[in-house]
Amino acid sequence: MKSKKLNGKSNIIGTNIQKYRLQSDLSLRQLSDKLSLYGITLYHTDIFDIERNERLVKDFELKAICKALCITYEQLFEDTDKYYTT
């Protein structure tokens, strides 16, 4: 089954994940390691694809990413209205 995309993107939060990961001074591998503590297996290559908006993000992955980066859902979705055309 092919996943649907919004304006060619598989997710709209990748840029914010990268922003907060870099603000936390975490490498892709370090974020992957933190996520594994929550029982989430996302390899550094998966996170790279998410940050490039090329991979779909599951709801349980979103929750763990927020916890690992110490951010809220609101922060994760800030400035994402630009992906919707009016």
C-alpha cells in the first residue's frame, strides 16, 4: 500500500524534529539511542528520512520523540501551517 503525501511530503514535522535535535546538541545516533530507551526502534537513517520529510511518523514514535527531545506537541507542530495551501 502506497502512503499518501501532502505536497510531496510524508510528514510535516521533520524540520522541527531536526531543529530541536540540534538545539539539544544530539546527533542522529544519540537521538536513536534515546528513543530506544522508550522501546522505539528508529535507526539514525530513519530519523534522517523523517527530518527530510521522506518518512511517515507513527503516533507512538511522535510521543517518544517529544519525550526524548523534551518538547511539547505544540512545539513539534509549530510553523507547519505553511504546508497547507488555502
